[in-house]
Amino acid sequence: MSVEITCGKCGEKITNMKMLKSLKDVMNPTNGKCPSCGQKLSTSEFSLDVQEK
């Protein structure tokens, strides 16, 4: 299973993980912002889309 994290504003891929991590661990390398558009990422406002491949 792989997990892809994308920005909700611009759709840019932020990271791709092999295993689930906490949202704070995902946001730390980017200082809590999307590296592409600068949108502030939130740990309380997010959506989850599951796709079987």
C-alpha cells in the first residue's frame, strides 16, 4: 500500500509514503505549507480519498 499526500488547493503532490505516518510528520519537512503554492496545511481540516489500484 502506498499513500500519496496532495495539496487541496493546487493538487501538487507533497509526498508519497509506503506506510502511514502522522500528519505532523508529513508537514514538518515543508514547514506546514505546500512547497508549490504556499497554502498552509492543516492537521484538523483534510480529506481522505481511497482508491484501489
